[in-house]
Amino acid sequence: MPEPGPRMSGFSLGELCWLFCCPPCPSRIAAKLAFLPPEPTYTVLAPEPRGAGPGAPGAAAAAPAPAPAAPAAPAAPPAEDGACSLHLSERADWQYSQRELDAVEVFFSRTARDTRLGCMFVRCAPASRYTLLFSHGNAVDLGQMCSFYIGLGSRINCNVFSYDYSGYGASSGRPSEKNLYADIDAAWQALRTRYGVSPENIILYGQSIGTVPTVDLASSIDKISKVTSPVLVIHGTEDEVIDFSHGLAMYERCPRAVEPLWVEGAGHNDIELYAQYLERLKQFISHELPNS
């Protein structure tokens, strides 16, 4: 078998020629350009069956992640609970104590496209009415996001449910647009059936590339003009990745958009650091949603 040719930035020489010299193959090229899954920053271990010792067959089934946990992992719950134990690598940059880590539940679901989907439920506010279904941005996974979820949920008094896209973190498969839609559908069903959260108490939150599956789920088929729920659009005026005009266009086409938040001077990756971001979210959740 011949040796594969040289690769540049993840592309083979043949793929680069096909991209720039010939009509491209849309699905393969688009997926490589659009999705940037990082090296996994966490490992998920399945619950140990009762009566099985550490060396028993099937005692642990690990999802791919490179390094051992920085904090100690919580004890595995009873097998019938179906929850798994979470191990974070140092790259996850965990910012809290073991107590907060114990409030993070991870498990696997299955999508319609047969992807094993890594899911995470963060109990930030057990008595809260609302749960955020959070679709995170590109180049991160659940391990890197879980500290942010705890901080955000605690400040806006919401629980947070999230998932890793196909090919990200502990999720199997490969990232693609079709898989994005199947991923969020499976996440929605898991949140509804596993935790019994009613649709009217679920807030869909899309961050960066996460707005793609979020808008699709909210509209069921044809993008933002079909969304009939209240929508809050937040965008930085100096976004260097997705131009501010995109956020403005989304706001103008959404039939039930509330007052948007244009964060002056904010870029693509620092908008959550601005005080008005958190205050606007709180107002939306505590006043505009209940009165909609």
C-alpha cells in the first residue's frame, strides 16, 4: 500500500488541489473548514456494575481523552442510575472544588444518526424553573466548558444541560451539518425524558457555531423567521469571526425578538466577560420569558 501524501493544516495535497483547482467535494471540504474539534479534555467512565471489582470485565468503558483528571473524580453512582463519572484533564482548566464537580452529571445518549452523544447536566440551581440547553462554540468541548456552565448557571439561576457535537469530546462520529441537527435533537429528547423538563421551561442557547443547531431546533425546519418563541440576540460589535451584521440580520428577521444586546467593543470570544451580557440574560430570564 503506498504511503499517504504530505498533509498541510489537516488537508492532503490531493484535497488542496481538489479544493482550489477542481470543483470541490462540498461535504468533506465544508466539514474540514467549519469544524475545529479540540483534543478531548475529559474522560467519561461508565458506572461499575454492582459486585464487580476494579478488574472485573466491563467495569469501565472509557471515552477518548488523553490525560488523567486534575481533580479527583466522584464515586460512580449505582449502575441502574445510568450516570457516569467525569474525569477532567488539566487542559479543562477546572476552576471549582470537588463539591461543584459532584453536581455535574455526565452520560451518553444515542442520536438518530447512530452517534454516541456525550451529554452533561449541571445542577446550578435545583429549585430553578428554567434549564439552558446550551450548544457551545467551536474548538471547545464539555470539559473546557463545564466551569463556565457552573459560573453562568449560578449567576442567572438556571440549570445547564449541554452536549458535545459528533466528533467532539466523548461523542463518537464525525462533525457535519446533518449530525449537528441530529445531535441537538437527541440532546433535547434526553433533557425531556431523563430529567422531565417541560418544553416551556427549556431555554435554547446557541454560542457561535452552536446557533446553527439551536435555530434549527427552535424553528423545526426553516431558520430564524420560523421561530415563534421570544428570542434574545447578543452580539459584539467588534466580532472578528462572525461579523456584527449577521446578528443584526438575525434580529431583524425574528418575529418575536426582544430588545437585543449589542456589546460595544466585544469580540467573538470575550463577550461573556462584559457586565451587560450577564445583566441582559438575567432580565430576559426573570422578566421577559415569564411574561411572554
